[in-house]
Amino acid sequence: MRFTAEVVVSGIKRSKGDMDGVKYDSTKFYIDTDLDDRSGNAKGKATTEYSMGTSEEFPRYEHLPMPFKAVGTFSQVTTGKITKLVLEELKPVAAAKVPQ
């Protein structure tokens, strides 16, 4: 299943290197996500980490003021046991206002 949603990106981080002979190369996007308030024990937002592309994605977004609004394209995928959302594309829309 594939869908788009307007999101607020609170931060980005690139990582590239080698750990114990295993290479890694990614950019992480921290996207505001509503907390599950159905039980009455939570309220507000937290950030969810999504990986997208390699560290080469970082320069495309580093000039933007944080947080920023964007349209994200997500895919819902499963292993048969575990279902997760994968960030496939991110198109900045405008800078988001930081709450005071």
C-alpha cells in the first residue's frame, strides 16, 4: 500500500562509515507523529525515525529551517509478521512555525 501525507520534519541526520567491517550509509528523517491518546494516558506528538536513501540525501534538505513541512510518500510493507512504514520520497512544502 502506498500513500502520501503532509508531515512535519523536525530533524535530519546523515550517517556514513564502517563498523566492524560492515558499511552503513543513510539519512534519517525525524517526523512528528501523533501519540496514541485513545487510553487517555498520552497527548501530543513524538518524532518517528525514518531512513531514506544514502547520506547523499542530506544536502538536499540541510539548508531548510527546522522544522519544515513536506509531503511524504510512504509504503506500508510487511514481512508476513511485522508491518512497517517506509519513507520513499519527501517534498518540502514550507517552513513550519516552531511553537513558542
